[in-house]
Amino acid sequence: MKSKIQQKNNEIKKKIEKSDRTIKKKRVISYLNYIYKVLKQVHNEIGISSKAIDSMNSFVIDLFDRITTEANKLSYYNKSKTLTAREIMTGVRLIIPGELAKHAISEGTKAVAKYRSSI
């Protein structure tokens, strides 16, 4: 008789313990620090408002999303499950217009070469 009552009490305690657990906040992706660092590298004397940084952050997140979506489609068309630098580069060419795409690709190529040399 006592064992059944103890089991029920243990079950109730477990349910209470589960409900007392803290819920972790979802991590928000933000490029605020990077935007500020790049601004200071290019124009050290110029500041930027928080609304402008938020706008730039939204722009960067949107552009990143578009490029990765396009690269994902390209890898699907090629029947590959891996996103490589080639798919990202082609996604950049398709999303970003003209001369800006050429500069973005050259900077990306430099970054990939620096990463590979550090391995």
C-alpha cells in the first residue's frame, strides 16, 4: 500500500520539477558589433545612431538570408547536400547587382583563402 502512495508522490514531484525548469531565451542573431567595427575601420571620426544600426542589421540579415536561400537552391539542383564556397559565390552573383557583386566575391575569396591557410 505504501509503495503505491510513494510512487504517486514521486510522480507528482517529477511533474512539479519539470514545471519549475527555466525556459531559455531564444538567441537573436545580431551583427551590430560588426557593423560598428567596420564603420570605425572605414571612417573613424563618424558615429552612427541606434536606429541606423538597427536598419543596417536588418539589411545584413535579409541579404544573408537571400544569399543562403539561393545557394541552398543551387545545391539542391546539383543534388548535393553540402553548401560550398562555389554555391555561395554563385548566390552572391545572382542576388547582388553588377560591380558590387565583383567586390563581394573578391572579398569572400580572400576570406576563404585566409581561412584555409590558417587550418
